[in-house]
Amino acid sequence: MDVSLQGSLMKYPVTGLFLSLLSLSFVPSTIAAESFTSLSQVAETAEDYVTSFTDFPEHAEVQVKAKTLDKRLKLKRCLLPLNAHAPTSKQQRLTTVKVTCPDADGWSLYVPVETRIYYSVVTASIALEPLTSLGYDNLKLQRMEAASLRGNYFTSIEQLAGARTTRRVGDGQPLRRQQICQVCRDDIVTIYARSASLELKTSGKAIGNGSVGDTIRVQNSRSERMIDAEVIAVGEVQVNL
């Protein structure tokens, strides 16, 4: 055995020598890690900034996510808290955020941040032909991005149970008000006549198509009088006294 090595081993027990060498082997990587600002910290700073002026609609899922940054970037460690700024604080699909290290020898990086809003909407689970009665057997809830939705849509299958289509709806397509009628032409409907203290009920015949909230012409079955009534549910209309 080499004398110098033997002396070293005697001076440092095997376990102690191993731990000393092990700790030394990690020093350079630890120092290197502490010398740079992590890209995840930069991304989180940009996301937090956009989130601060983002609206979160009821019944919606909102995702605010920074685009993936180039892993080859080496940003000097910032001693002061990072700053974030964008030309506008108006909510939009893509916002470019300037993240800045305010140190004397600091840096700046532009980070694209994407905001996506999703809703669960009622869609056709099969292709639907005109005059198809709607229910759980041919409808489903599907998560869709708000940017792809046009016009009015429904968020509950219960809202459409018993309604009918007025035109063809493709498989997987969201149903819109103009594609369905909750009271359809020639339907026999229940007419409610209401005031603050009185409610009367009779029947009538729908003269046109309508969805909840629409006003349609209805013929009273007893008097044969034509009236304007608001659609309030499948097969039901209301007149305010």
C-alpha cells in the first residue's frame, strides 16, 4: 500500500473520506444552480401577472399557462423580486409579458402567456335530424373552449329534455337556441296567466317555434283568442296579467 495513501486513510476514516469526496463532487452543480434564475420562476411570474387581470366566469374552467421557455437560456440569478409588465392589461387569448430582473446588472425576457376558457356544454352524441326529440339518449356534456363557441348554447341536458330540433345537428356539435324549439309549432301547450296574487292555467296551441325566453303567438283553446306568451319551459308558456 502506498504510504501517502495509507496516511490519508488513517487520517480520514473510509466513511468520512467518502462523504468528504461526495460533498465536494456536488459543490460545482450547487453553485451553478444558485447562479441562475430558474425558468419555472420566470414562467410563474408571467402567469401570476396575467392571472391578476383575468376574469373567471361562473361555471367555467380558466387556464393561464406560459409557453415553454428555451431550456438553453441561462438567466443570471436575480437578487431582487422579479417584475412583470405587459403593454395592455386587457384580457386576451395571448399576452406577451415582459419579465424583468431589477438588479443593477439585471435582464429582461419576453414570455408569451396563453389564456384559455372552457365550458361544459350540451352537444349531440349522435347526428340529429330535424324534429328529433332530445334527451339523455342523444345528448351529452362536452368540455369545449369558449373561443370555439358561437351564439347561445346550453349547459344542462335537463334544459333540453323533451325539446326538439328544428334543423340538422352534427355528431359532437353544441346545440344552440336557433337549432331547437322547447315549444314547437302546433304543440299543445299549458298557458299560465299570472299576477302578484293570482294564477290561472289553461291550454292552447303554439303558432310558432320558441325557446325559453322567446315570445311566441299562442291560440287559447277555449276562447280561440290569439295571445303573445313567453316560453318558460318545454310545453309551457306564460302571460303576465
